[in-house]
Amino acid sequence: MHWMWFETIGLAAEVAQVEEGTLRERALDYAPRVAGAAVVLLAGWIGVRIAVRLAERALGRTPVDRTLARFLTNLLRMGLLTLLVLMALQMLKIETTSLVAVLGAAGFAVGFALKHSLGNFAAGVLIMIFRPFKVGDQIEAAGAAGLVEEVGVVSTVIRTADNRQVIVSNTAITSGNIVNCSAYATRRVDLVCGISYADDVDRARALLLEILALDPRVLKEPAPVVAVHELAESSVNLVCRPWAATADYWAVYWDTCAAVKRRFDAEGITIPFPQRDVHLHQVGGRAAG
């Protein structure tokens, strides 16, 4: 029995020596690969940082939106780091085909689950590239109107005139018409002023031109237009169309309305309200209307 016990111990020792030698051989075989992979990772990481900084500087010299520039640089960083890791794994003789397949399948599943978010993302990229509006513009889009506070890759933040925040998905914005009230330096103010049929049209027109001439915010070029626009049921409607700087649009609109009311009252020109004449005819002893 003691003899068998010592024989088992000796056999186990031989096996341990063989395994130790195999492990040593494998370690010596893998050591250069691990060292090479480590060097590639370190050098590649430094190279990625340099490439990203160069990309940031290059994008900073272009009119590309800052949000889009940050997204593109982050995308570049992630892509380069992924390639770097795959290169290191291949140097270690690790099969990456199945890993890439798994990542691809996972990406497809995530993309299908987030298709609406990806649609908003794609719309946000288009907005940042073609720039139909920018932060600070006054726009009307997707049923919202106000000042653009933020243009993101998924949604756009709009502050309304009554100081409410509206977050609109980029897909909703790009799928409809976009009205950018700040796209040009000047805007035309459209007013309709009604006078009575008994009033002098030429006198009313001259007063409107005089009111506009006294306002320094009204531009000389293009010249304001005042003309008879419509013979309505209760009034003769004159259009008053001055031009002003975009920033002065509402101030000119409101001040002109107030000035027209005061001046017409002072000159005895009537601004009529809707009215209808009813004639009664006596038919068979009864009044019929």
C-alpha cells in the first residue's frame, strides 16, 4: 500500500512538471504577443487622441454646428478605439469574427428597437448640416413658434413668446415646413386699416404715409406701400406695408397700429365696425324681414 501511495505521488509530480513546462512554454509564446498588443494599445490610444484633436480643430474652422462637431468627434473616437481593440485581439490570436457578428446583431436589434430615436437623430444631423435655422432664430415649425434655444441631435428646444419651453422632435421639424422669421435682416409689416365709405380715401392714404415717414425705424428702401386693397362690406380697407429691421418688426407693428388710431381720431376719419342694414317690408299687414 505504501508503495502504491508513493507511486501515485511521483506520477502526480511528473504531471505537474509537464504542465508547468507547458504553461511556461505558452507564457513564453504569448509574452511577445501580449507585449506587442500592449504597445499597440498604448500607441494607438495616443494616436486616437491626436487624431480627435486634429479633427476638433479642423471642424472648429468650419461653419459646422458645435453640437454636430462634438458628435462627429465622439463618433470618430469610438470608431478608432473599436478598431484598436480589434487589432489588439487579433495580435493575441483571439478570433474576432464571432465577436464582430455578435456586435453586429446586437446593433441591429438595438437599432430596430430605437428606430424612432434614430430617425430623430438622422433629422438632427440634417438640421446641423444644412442649418435651416440656428440658435437664436425665431421660427415656426411642427406647430410651435418661438425662439430657438438649443438644437440637439434628437430634439430642438424652442422658447415661446409667453416664456414656455417646447421640446420638438427633429423628425417632426424636418417632415414639415419651417418658417424662419430671422433668416433675413429685414421684414415687411402687413397692416390692414379700414375706413368708412364716407371718408376721403386719398386723405387717409396720405395720413398713413405721413405716420410711416415719422417713424425712424421704417426703412426708406424698400419704400412703404399704402394702397386701397378691398371694398369690403362695412369698410374700405387700405393695406399699409412698411419695411423694418427684423428685430423691430413687432415694435413697428404695434406702434403703427396705435399711431393710426390716434391720428384717424384726430382727423375725423372713421374706423368702422362690422354692420349690416336690415330692411323691413310690409307684406299683407305683417312685417317681413
